Amino acid sequence: MIRRSCAILLAAVFLGVATCGLFASGATAATRPNFVVIQTDDQPLNEFDRRFRGLYDNWRQIMPRTMALMRDKGITFTQYLTPFPLCAPSRASLLSGRYTQNHGVIRIGGDRGGWQAWQSNPIMYENLPVWLQRAGYRTLHFGKFMNYYGGPDSPAETRVPPGWDRWVTDATDNSTREFYGYRQNVDGEITPRLGFPYYDLGGGRDPEGCPWLGIEICNYHTDSMSIQAEEAIRESGDEPFYLQVDYHAPHGDSRPPIGPEPAVRHYDSALRTPGPRPPGFNERDFSDKPKFLRDADAAAPLSQNEINQIETEYRKSVESLRSVDEGVGRIIKALRETGKLANTYVIYTSDNGFFTGQHRISRGKLLPYEAALRVPFVIRGPGIKPRTRSYEPVANHDVVPTIIKLADARAQLTIDGRSMKPFWVDPKKRSRRPILLSSYQQVTNLIPGDYPEEPEVVSGDGGEGDASVSVRSPDQNYVGIRLGPYKFIRYENGESELYVLSEDPAELENRALDPRYRYVIRYLDEQLQALRGCKGQTCRNWSPPWPQPPGA
């Protein structure tokens, strides 16, 4: 009898433990964090936390909601990089956790670029939304995806890439540069054209009251993405979700004037804003720059007409970002009012930067200067202290491992990046992990395993899909390394650049030919040699301590 009673008691204890385990497991599932990633297109740092001059001569924040709700509520990674500064390669890195050399999307179009390359590489079926979906997350996407998604204007693309439960994106590539008159692929169904496809300076835009006066149909692209993302948050249930919003702004539009199309309510609101004058603008001494730049159109100082164009494009970019900022406000408000904000990580970033006159380059990206590589990156969420900053160099391939670990999901492909969490737990933390920089629009021998027999292909992604538009930022094959105080670049043509960023953040003095830096160059060359063919853990290995700059 005693033995039977003990057995019953023991069974009850085990049942209680099991029940507690079930409840604990259920609670864990219910409290897994949500994720929102907000990504703009071609947004440089000088179009993020700066001010513009309004019509009444008052100076205002370009993105006040983003500053108050993101920057001031989370951590800013001041040294966040997009190591391959071009739309499709950068976006593929953010979704795969891999360097370009390992995910295979190296251009904006063609066999090895954009949507076509995405489909022909393993990352098509193994990527962040796929892994989160397997882990029980609902995945939602709104906005731009890969360049040339859907190809020509007709027939429109109906395929939904694996991994997405909710899919809203532009159905044809022609629409990826247009703010009205586009069609959307909504879960495989193609919408009619949204807005007037021939909008111009004469009209064809939304009514003045969109979207604040209750007007039902507002077609301006940024507003459409924001409204749909907000609705998705408000309609979400208890299931954890990953939501990504990819805005077109501030990428240039295919229609005049130069620059993106702002919302009607913001048109000409930055008209009195002075043009950008970042460090290195119209660089005076150009003698230390590579020969391909000194021989190109960029060699001459910027003309007044080019400066005028830079200023116009800058003002239009500022104006277009004001509606993005309002979208950030809508998304945060929806998270707060649904009770989800406290358990959601929200990221704000861009796919690459953009030149606004630095080094006499009037526009474009692709080259390995800070204006093209560095973009905003702020994240808020559970456990992140408000108003903190990290100076640790991080990159877009670090986003996947960060989210995967926080979500307790599992990646099924080798990842090159690492979690950023240790650097917001301790913002003073530093490492010696190097970051590989690269760009190769033509065939190359710089990246081991690339295809030197491949026919030459050139693509510029200057704004309208025409390489000539980015002639001020010419295509060049290069690999480089960002490590400690240094940035070191080797070009396919044999030229090199070395900058001591701790002393020269504007990259005005190339030290590559300075004999005092020969030991530094030897060290960086050795680290670059190991890095340029890396994969997985070898991309994350720390370098040995770097030599100090002469005289430091």
C-alpha cells in the first residue's frame, strides 16, 4: 500500500513537472520576439540624422519620428557597412547572412544579378524568412525585392519566393523606380495599375489629402507600403512575426526632375535647404586617387551644373524621406497600440549609401569610399538600452545571425556573419574581426572561385538602369578589408588605396605609396588574402593585433 501510494505520488510529481514544462514551452513560444526590418534604397548617412531648411526658414529634422522612436529608443551602430555597395548584392546579403562571393548575386541583372541570380542560387530556398517560417514565424514582405523581379513590364511576375506568408511587392522591374502607376504582386495576384503611370511635373499624383484626410485610395508608393504594413501589424494574432518593409525612397525616379518623387504633401518643402557639403566634397587635391579616377570624368572638379544637380537631388531625397519617416511612425504606433512593441525588435537601415560630391563624384555608389559603404543602422527592442552607440564595425550579413539567434531559429546554410547582440549588451565591446569589401561588375580573378571565362558584363544601377547614369562612380573590380583604424583596397588593375580612418575619416590622404606604411600594408595584405576566399567561420575569425600607424 505504501509502495503504491509512493508510486502515485511520484507519478503526480512527474505529471506536474511535465505540465509545467508544457506551460513553460507554450509561454516561451508565445513570448518569442517579433521583428520588423525597415530598409530604404540608396540612403547615405548625410540624409538620416540631419536637418533641412523649411519654407519658413526654420530648421527641422529630416526624420524626427525615426530619431525619437528608433535612435533615441535603441542603439546606433555607427560603423555599419554594406560591403558590396549595390542594391541586389546588398539585399541578398541581408537576407542570407553571406558575403556576395558566397550567395552568388553580384550584379543588378543578367545571369548573375538580381532576381535571376537569386533564383539560381541556394539562397532562393534557404534564407532568413524560410528559416523563420520553419521556426513558427509568420513572414510578411512589403516593397522592393530584387532588381528585375518580374523582368519586363509584361507579363508581370506572379511567383512568390519561398519563405513568405504575405507577399506584396512590385510586379515588374519598371515599377521599381516609379512612385505611381506601378502594379503589385499581392500573394501571387497582380493588381491593376496603382496611380497614373505618366505622372510628371504637370500632375498625375495623389490628392493633397492623402493619406491623412481619410481618402480611401492613396497610391504614392511609400504611403502604400506603410499603410499595408500597419494593417498587417494590427491584424496579426498571437503568432510571432517577421515583417520587412523595403521603400524605394530615396532612390532616384525614372522621371524628371533628378532625384526621387516626394509625396505631394512634402513637395518643395526642402526647397530652401542648402546643398550637401560633406567632408571631401569636390576634393581639392586629387593626386593621390587611383589612376582610373584621375583619368575618368571624375578627374575634373565638379562643375556648377553638377553641383546644382547634386543639390536638387539632395533636396528631393530629403523630401521623399519625410514620408518614410511618417511610415516609421505608423509602424511603431501600430506595434504600441496592439501591445507588441515591448516584444519587437525594429531595425532601420539602407541597402547602400550614395555619393553626394565626395571625391568629386556627383552620384552613384560601387566605389569603396565611406559615402557608398556606410549607411544608417539603428535597432530597438527587448534588452537594448536607449540612446546607446556602438563603434564596432558590423555589416549587413550580420543581420541574419542576429535575428536567427534571437528567434531561436536554425539556419540551414553556412552563414558568414555573426550576432550583433553582444555589442548592444556591452556597447564598449570591440573585436578584431575584419570585414571584406568587394565589387566586381566585370570578370575577375580577385575572388577565388569566380568565373574568369565568363563574358564581360557591365551594369551600373545609376538610377534608371543605365550604366552611363553612374559614370561619375565608375565600375571597378576590387577587394578590400576594413580592420581596426584601416581601410585597404586592391583593384584588379594593380592600384591600391590605404586610409587611416581614425585620423582621416574623409579619406583625403591615400597612404598606399607612403613607405612608412609598408609594414601596415604587408599586415593588411595577409589578412585580405585569407579573407577574400572565406566562408562561414573563416569569415568571422579574428585577425592578429594590427600595427599602429607610424607616429601613433
